[in-house]
Amino acid sequence: MGSNNFEIQKLSAAIESDNETEFSDCTNLLIEGRLSTTNEYTEESTHYKRLTVDDIAESLNCGLFQFTCSAVCGLCFTAEGLIIQSSSIIVMSACDLNINADNRIWLSMSLLIGIAVSSAFWGRLGDSYGRRKVLLLALSMNVVFTFSSAFSFSYEMLVVMAFFNGLGCGGVLPVTLTYAIEFFPRKYRGMAASSSNAYWCFGNIYAALMALLIITQSVAISVGQVTLTGWRIFLIVCAIPPLIALISLSLMPNSPRFLIKQGKREKTLKVLHAIHRINSQCRTQHGNQPFCIKLSDLPTIDDLHLSDDVDDVNDDNDISKNIDSCYSKLQRFLRQYAILYSRKWRKQTLMITVIWFLYCFCTNGLWLWLPTFFSLYTHGQKCQGPSISINSSHSMNTPALNQSSICIANTHDTSIYRDLLLTTFATLIIEATFIPVINVSGRRLLFSGLALATSISIFSIWLTNTSTGVLVFSCLFTGLSGAAWTILNVWTSELYPTQLRSTSNGYINFCGRIGAVIGTMTFGLLLGLGCKLPIIIMGTACFIAASLALFLSDTTKVEIN
């Protein structure tokens, strides 16, 4: 019914314009059978049926703009993947800052804590002030603190810089995915979002490649009181992708879904005009279609009927009387989180939150320690039985002098960074394999199957006893977990309507990052005792997450509003 009204309005607009070409293009809809001539809507109707938010999204046929949007959002994911991967590399290469077995865990922990504490906050701001503004601020923080980290004069300063870098990263993942899917119609939504999320792999590849080319070289450049060694130059180079993402995003418009939910109809129409104009530059099957949406076609706040979910609705007399007070603003800010646990959303929120917590617990916990895990085998330590066997003179609990010598050896050992690079390429290949089938198999089944395969690959890392076997199963782990991670992000973003999407993404990311912090700490602490127990714990958590996903509703090819 809604789509038929939409097509009739397009036909009326063409008639009113006295443009013979546009009239011919719009009337082709009748010939194609997409519009019924016996529609209940007539010009004499007393109630004017405006477009819905999903009607507007469906009118945005894929073209040059959508490809550009997917690439820009992909650059944002590249920046976050790069920052997280670089943290695991710096842990074993910043030799001049006295990193040892007792304090090395805090660098990765501070980054993850920063991401965790900021995710929910950024997500809520994305629903209040717009996805684009929040992303610009978050990316600016990434650029500043990644660059500043290169000039850290102590390990404590490096940890603090990582925390603030994490604060910026906490806004990139939930808000970028929200921003990306709101420019695409239903048919292309899953593939577009998963393609953007897959750029995470390029961030990992960039970090591993730069580490191989820079950190392994004996470089020392004096800048004031700081000597720029390999790992410092590496961090400076890592600030380039976030800067490119920041500049690219500044040229993009606001999300039309967000604008219409805010009642900004004129701005929405301008954005839709701009998207249509850009798409018209590209010769596609939709490139020459006329723009038939008028201002009167766009819904108003009253048409949206969002009194249960929108954060600006005053459902309390005290709030309406004291609208400008700090207390009422705080109430309205927190009310959006409370809606996630209302009767309508409670079961879904609890289920997806547990899945995120468990999946982040196992994947992040192991992922950030993979370079260190590779270095264990490089120095002759193997995961045999309940504990790590020592086949060399180096021990994970040796004094600081030996730890420093191990660190220096790691920076010049190209095999560690080569193995890390191979795992990142494996992630890209496996993700590219599953992206085309996301709309065919469905989000739920695909994620559950990939998470189960990830669990098996984790157990296989423990069962193998050679460096080659660890490398092979680590490649499978990173590839399968990365593909499942992409599907989970897309699925989560589609489970909630526009007015809750950024808030829910931020809150669920917050819960997931808490799991990542606990997983990273657990793996790091238990690794010194042996690798059997942490591997079993991570694999079991991943298996439970895969099982729980089967009880959540699928969102493939359905309306997301």
C-alpha cells in the first residue's frame, strides 16, 4: 500500500512539472506493472498518505554516491582496525620503554577500556546530534592521539595515550555502521554494510605491513629529547589512514533517515536531491530516472508516530515543565537506554548483549595476543599439555634485562610480522568469500555457522604442536572470526529502528568491549601459566555465542524501521 502511494505521488509530480520526459519515465511504472490503477488512494482522499522512512530509503537507488559512501565508511573501519592491531604490535616492540611481562597487558587493556567506556556514550550522541558529527569528532581524536603516542617518553604515557585513542575508537564502530546502512535500500543493505565493515581487514594488513617494513629496520631519528626509533615512526605512519578517513567524511552529507526523524524535512530533501544528482553522473539502470519526491511527500514528526521510542518526546509532566533544566535533559538522555529494556525490546536486547559479550570475550582476548603467541614459538616455547614447555633459555618471567633482549630480538625477527601479515590476508580472503552470500543465507544462520567454525579453529590452535600448525589455524581463526564479526555488526544494526539504532549499537558495543577487556586480561594472565586453559575458555565462549544466536530473529530483507 505504501509503495503504491509512493509511485502515484511520483506520477503526479511528473504531471505537475509539464516535463514530457519525466512524465514518460514515471508512467513507465504503470507499464512495468509496479503500480496498480485501482489503488485506494485518490486525489479526493481527505487523508494525504506521505512516504514512510523506509519508502525514502527504497527510493535511493544504488549508484555512484552509495559506492562512495561505502568506501568512506570503510576508511573509518580501516582506521579502527589499524589502531587496535597496532596496539598488539607495540606491546612487543617498544623496547626502550621497559615493557615486561608484568606490565605489558596494560597497553592493550587501556585501549579496550577506552573503547568500552565511550561506546555507549558515542552511540547515544549519534542519535541526538547526528552520525556524521559524532564520527568527525571520534576520528579527530584518533588522529591526534595516534600521532601523539609516537612521542611518549614513558610506558605510562603510552598507556594514557592508548586510553584516549580508545575513547575515539569507541565512537567509530557503532556510529559508522549506523551511518552506512541508512543510505542503502533493503536489497543492498546487507552487502553494503558488510563490505564497509570488511575494510577492518585493510587496517590490519596496513599495520602488519608497516610493522614489517619499519619496525624491523634499525632506524633512529632524533627529534628534540625523543629519538624516533622504528616503533615510533610506525605510529606516525599509522595516523595517516584516520586522517584520510576524517577528510573524506567531512565531504559527506548527514543521514536522510536521521534528518527526517529530527523533523528536518527541508534538509532531508536537499540531501536526497544531492544523492540523486551524484547518482545521475553514473550510467546505471537508475542513472537517468527523474527525481519525483516533493517536500509534501516527506513525513512529519506527527506522521512518524514515534512517541514510544523517540528521545525528544516528553512523556512526563515534570519534564515538560522543566524542559531546559539539566535534570530533565539528563532524563531524556538516559531514557533512550531504558527503552532498550522496555517490554518491546527487552528479550532482544538481553540476547544480543550476551552474544556480543561472549564473542568479544573470546575473539578479542585471543586476537590481541596472537603476535605474542607467535613470538613464543619463535623463541622455542610450545603449547604442550597443560603448560608452556620451555625449549630455550628465555622465559616469560625472566628479569627485565632478559625481557629487553627478547623485545629487541622480536623487533628484528621478520617471521613474527610475516606471520601476522599472513593472518590478516587470510581474514580478507575469507571475508570476501562470505560477503556476497549475506543476503542469501541470512544473518542469523551465517553468523552462527561462522562462530561455530571459529570455536573449532580456536581448539585446533591448542591441539597443534608446531609453529606451522599454529600459523595455519591462526589464519583460520582470524579469517572466520573476522567474517562472523562483520555479519554480527550488520545484524545488530538492523535489529533496532532508526531512532534507537545508534544508541543500541553504542550500548551493545559497550557490553561487548567489557567482554573484550575481561577476555584480554584473562588470556594474558593465564598465558603465563599455560596455554591449555585460556584456549579452552575462549573456544567454549565462542561455541555458546554461536548457539545463542539461533534464538534471535533474522533481519535479512526486512524493513528496519
